[in-house]
Amino acid sequence: MKTRVAMAAAIAATILALTACSSSTDGAKTSCDLNKCKITFDRGVDATASVLGIEVKFVGVKDEKATVSVAGQEVSMPVSQQTEVAGFKVTVQNVTDKEAVIEVARP
């Protein structure tokens, strides 16, 4: 019985490790570990990233605040400031003319 439990735990750990990796779609590149993801969005592209079981989208920048959508909740925040959205810690790390970098982490 202990062998089955150990084997199940090993399989679960392998699945989690495989889901905690990097991917790239049109307009968004992700790099994740088990508890957080860094998403780099190309500016001027309508892109969404699926990370940690939620959808994240960079909406835009206005008046020095970045707007992001996390799990369907839209929020505007200053760059480099962390806020909680839909139970996740969200930080817009950097915004340039070409890209926006957002980190989403589990609490």
C-alpha cells in the first residue's frame, strides 16, 4: 500500500512539474513554477495567457497605470506595485513600447 501511495505522489509531482514550465502563444510568452508565472505580452496584440488555472490579459496603459484582466476581473494599477486580484498576487513588473511583463502568484 505504501508503494502505491509513493507512486501516486511521484506521478502527481511529475504532472505538476510538467505544468510548471514555459510556453509561448501569439503575443504572450509564459514562464512558470509551481506558485507563480511571469507573462510577457507583446504590446499592440490582443493576447491572453492561461496560467495557474486562470486567464490573464494585458489590457493597456493609461495615465501611468497598467490595466490587466485576471480571472475575468479587470484592475488598473501602477507599474511595479503589487495588488491582489481574484485571490492572486499580481504585479506589472515592466511596460515598454514593445512589451508588458506581468507576474501572477498564488497567495
